[in-house]
Amino acid sequence: MEKVIVYSPVDDKNIKTTIDTSPIWKKAYSEEEYMESTRMFPVWFKYTIKFEGRTPIQVTNVKKIGG
């Protein structure tokens, strides 16, 4: 498994139960993209997610940034 940091302006309170269909994936950014786009949204969420290959398996942490 690989831990990946995903940034999104979407706050999904149910992500732990709906990880593969979460709305965060429609606006998901890598760290590099986030750093270039920090002003696009006033609030961001930093999701730490464990992946098995290309499949998200588990959310280990969610942190609100800004706002």
C-alpha cells in the first residue's frame, strides 16, 4: 500500500464509508497542483489516503486548510 496526499476544496464527511465514490475526486489535486492553485478556493482539505495500486483503500487523516 502507498500513502498519497490528496488536496480538495470538497469537504466529504462520509469519505471513510464512500471513499471510491467520494465527490472529492471531481476536484482532487496533487501537492504540486495545490501549491499552484491555493487561491482558487478559500478552504482546502488535505486527505491522507492509502492506495492499493490505483484503488483508494483507506482514509487515515483529514485536515482543513484555511477558512
